[in-house]
Amino acid sequence: MKILLCGKGGCGKSTLTALLAQAMVRGGYNVLVVDNDESNFGLHRQLGMELPQDFLNYFGGKNELAEKMMNSFSSGEEVQFFESRWEIADIPREYVSRNGNLSLMSVGKIHDFGEGCACPMGALSKHLLKNIDTASNDFVLVDTEAGVEHFGRGVEEGCDALFMVIDPSYESIRLSEKISNLANAAGKELYFVLNRVEGGSKTILFEQVPQNRVLATLPIMESVFRAGLLGNEFNVNSPEIESIVSFLVKLKD
């Protein structure tokens, strides 16, 4: 099963991705985390792993991939990235970090001033997720960049369900309406996770988003905040996170 996590910047997408991945591994599942945020350089630290080299390099790098896309566009044919279907174990080892049942790959990062847009990364993400087959014991978690650009790139096509992380802000509330419409247009089930929500903010958010789509409400977790601030691996057992994993297991089955 492939789950994409989205939301505004700073809402906690990467944090939730890491917490879910670790809980799934503890539950005996095989987990691939796809870092699809070209400007986030912290997710691998939260997972206690090394950041693998950009998967773009498998195709010759960003510029070569962009040229291939332009040639394909000119010819009127969709660019082809893969010649065969892949399973998680088929990802070339130089483009993935592995620790037991947990794997991490990074589609691509912005490394240099003036290097251009991230369009090749979005196109590659779309085809990668559509090309990976998951077994009954597999989960793929996709951490996306802030906002809705990945919807425009069609990254969601290869995913089975979407999670939006909502923090207590007006921007998150308004963005949830837009993402709901986009998810509906994409034909994907959308669920909400309310993050860093306590007291009055919880009441307000429950008035603004469909309650039947809210999977969990996460309180402020001091240990998670501290680990994230220091760039340390998360080591948290949360009943709220475990409840989300249980939901996903039932949804997958």
C-alpha cells in the first residue's frame, strides 16, 4: 500500500512520516519512505539513516532527465522511465538507505543556486510510484513538498490513499478545502491528521474539517520536538500513531 502525506509547510508531514514508518517497522512491516521534498534535508535524520544520493542520478541527473522530458514532449509521446516493474527490493542499492525492514530513498534535492525548477523530480516521482509493486507486507510512505504542486504533477496517481497533516492555523484550514477538491478530482481517498492540537484549537479544527475523515489528533510531543530540533532520530511510542497504523492495516486488507 502506498500513502502520500501532504500539507502546508511546517505542519509536520516529515514528522508524521517518520513516526508512522518506525511504528510500521515495529509491527513487522516492510517500509519504504520516499523523500519527495526537494528542499527538506532532515527526514533521514528523523529516521536515523543516511541520506541516499538523488534517484535522479540513476537517469543521468536532473539536466539529462529534463532533456529527455523535452524530447518526449516534442515528439508527442509520454516519457518512459522504467522498462519493467519494480518491487522495493529492486531499487538499486546506491539510491536507497536500508536499516532492517526500513528503506529510504530521495527522489532529488535542490543543491545549487540557479539550478532550475523541480519539474523533473515531480515527473520521476509520478512514474516511480506508479511503477513500484507492493506485497501484502509492504508500505510505501511518500513525504511531499509543501502545498499542492505535486497534485499538478500527478504524483498522487500511483498512491492508494492520501493523508493531509493539519496544524492549528488558518492556512491549514483553507488548504484542506483545496486539497479535498484535488483529491476528489484525482479519485483518491483523503484522510486528515490534526497535529499539535490541544484545547481550544482542537474544537475550532473539528468545526472546520469533516470529522469522519479525521484519523487522529496528535498532541504536542516534547520528545518529538526536541529530537527534531537537534536532528536526532525519533524514538517515540504513541497510541495515536499506533491507531493510524491499525487503520492502514485494515484499509490495506
